[in-house]
Amino acid sequence: MHISIIELHKESMSFSAAHFTIFSATNRENLHGHNYQVSVKLELIVGENGLSFDYRDYRYKMNDLCKTLHQGLLIPTLSPYLKVREEEARVLVDYADEQMVFLKRDVILIAIRNITVEELSKWFTEQLLKDYDQLVHDHIISVSIQVFSGLGQSGSYTRKLRNH
């Protein structure tokens, strides 16, 4: 047995979404979009047969997570600077002296503080960690997810599950 790293970076592990980054209580970006790419790095123990596990399962999980964010306006629900509320078919977002109104069907509310690559990479990691028993079963030592908002621009988050 030995330690190895499996990296998954497939074209299907991507999503397009709109957002605005919040810099402070009074400064934010204008609404715009990105074509995001997601990459997963799994540090793991390789078994006696030279195989770790069927890592296609993790690719499928990441594809499904990307689909949940695809073609939506991402709004963070944990931002201290936003007040988000839903009314009938609309989502109202109060920020500083602005009130933004969006159609509910276009909005994806996500429980993070800001729509940044740093926060998105942590969110993806936390979603994989929800199946902790499977990660342990697959002898995974750590999970690292990197989210790209463009070529050469990314953020990553790593979570160690156990020592070697």
C-alpha cells in the first residue's frame, strides 16, 4: 500500500453562472458572469491490488453539483452585507442603499458568505464531505477542490480527513 493523488478535471465539471462579489458594506462589483471550471484532488491510500476505488463516482457527484449551479444567478445567503428575502416569484436583495429584484426562477441561493472562487471551492468540498462514510470507506486522506473563474484565476480549499 502507498499514498497517491487522484486528480479529476473534466470538461463536464463546469458551470456558467452570474454573480457579483461584495468587497465591503458599500462596495460591490456589477452583476456579471463566468464560465467556471472545477477540479478535484483526492489524496488516498492505494490498496494491495494497485487500485484505490472507482473514482468515477466522485466525478459524477461533482457533475451533479455543477448542474445545480449552472445558468443561475448565485446569491450568498450568509453575507453580513446582504438581506435576502423571497416573495412569491421574486427574490429581493437589499445591499447598502440598493434593492435588487430578481425572478426566483433565475436565482440560486447558496449558503456561503460571498460568491468568490475561495468560497465556492469550500462549498464544493463541504458538499463532498456530506458523504463522509464513503470518503472513509474509500481511504481518502484529504479532499482539495479548485474552482476556476477564468484561465489562470482560481481558488482552492483543502480538507484533511485523517493522518497518513
